[in-house]
Amino acid sequence: MTKTLAKKGYLVGLSSGAVMHVILEYAQKLAPQDTIITIFADSGRSYLSKVFNS
């Protein structure tokens, strides 16, 4: 999920990628008018060479 978010312009870390994965799973149980708010608390900067191969 971290790489998917990076392709959309969000340089987030592994914890934020995990949060987004869970949010997408949970969102399937909600009604269309429901709202989800989250905070991506980590950056992907320290993973540039490991995860993003930059």
C-alpha cells in the first residue's frame, strides 16, 4: 500500500501504508455517506532506498 500511495503523490512510511490498508478494508462496511479521517504519522523519507528504490 505504501508504494500505491507513493504513485498518488504521498510519500508515507510503512505504518501509514498499513493504516490505509485497514481503512480500505473497514470502509467496505460503511454506508456511502459515512466519513473516515486518518492521520499518516510517518514519512517515507527513510525508506527511499529500501522500499522505493530511489
